[in-house]
Amino acid sequence: MKKFLDSLIFCLFIFSFAGSVSAGDYLVINADVTGDGQADVIKLTKGGTDFFVLVVTSGGKEIFKNDSLVPTKKMNNSGGLDVSHGLSVVDGNLVIQYYFCEPSTSVCYSRNVVGTYKDGSFLFSREEVVASAEKTITRDVFYQRPATPLSDLTYQKFLENDGDAKKLFSSAFGTCVQELGGDSLMKISDELEKESPAEWVRNTGCVTPALVFSLQGQGLLTMEAALRYVSSLAIK
């Protein structure tokens, strides 16, 4: 688990270049992802304008291909969503790493697609997520049941299927960090410092004790204000 968390936080990239690399290859990784003890070849090659072609070759035979999952560059779409990405091999699994930041919500998400080789094909077995707003961080693993073929997963499908990631942050820290937009942590802290905080910050689900003590630990909220908030919960 520690190895997985480290790979999420630091986005570890494993670069092992093959002896013969064509001009069209963007990245080549030599690693065993099929579990047979032999190094397989994982390649990102230039395809169309928007996406790389991800190919896995084992024993000289192509066993996996997806041309709509890994964007060719860092993307910033019209909605302000900033996206960066990477590819690695962790514990014998393919890991496609995405990092999404939404300026309008102050929350960023590191979302890793884990592809596990089983019965002759790669499956999207789980999604590993770290959700953060500055130093306020939570993480979890979401297993895909049933696991789906990685060859069928597209970047657009993955982008749209963000419910688990977004619920992860709000369930841990409340909904107000996302709802208040930019500088939301300071807005919440400033309100909680008041002797009589406004009703919006006291509404059920806006903030949680975990968020309050995270703010206090970061020096954004005094202990007095944090304890006052906890006391107010006992009164409700």
C-alpha cells in the first residue's frame, strides 16, 4: 500500500528504453506486466493529433492496444480543467496516471487507472485516487466490479466517470470546499474564527471535523476555533 501511495503522490515514471526504438516512439518501458517473468514491451507511439497509441508486446506478439486513452499532451479544456498524465509500471501492473485540477473548486484529483493482466487480456481492475485541496488530502481505492477490458476504456469515458473521486473528497471534508471555489479553505477558516460563524458554514455537510482539524494542523485555524466548532456539534 505504501508503494502505491508513493506512486500516486510522486507520479513515479519508470523509463527503460528498448535497444531498438523507432522515431515514432514517445516512450518505451521494458517490464513484466503479464506475470511470466519475462520483460514485456510497453510503448506509447504517436498516433493522431489528440492521443498516443498504447501498445503492449509480449514475446514479440502484440497483446494489447488502445488509441484513445492517453492524451498526447497536457490539456486545458474550455471549462478550465487542467489535465496532466503519465504512464508507469507498478507491482507488475500498467498504471496510467491522470492529474486533474479544477480552479473553480480548489480541488485536484490524482486518478490512476490500474490495468491488470488476467486470462490473456488487460482489465481495468481498479482506480486509485488522491483528492486534495492544498495540504488537505484524502485517498482511496475503487475496485471495478466487474472489471472491464482496458482496451474498451477511453479517456472521455474515464473523464466522465468521476463520481467516486469527487465523492471521496466531499465525504471526508464536506461539500463547501468544492462549492466555494477558489481560496475556499481561507473563506471557511475566516468564518470559523468568528465567535458566531454564519449559518452556511454550520449547515450539515458543509464542513466536517476532519476538515476543521486539518485546517488547524496547517495553521489556517486556531485551536480555539476548532474546539468551538466541535462543541457546537455536541449542542445540535
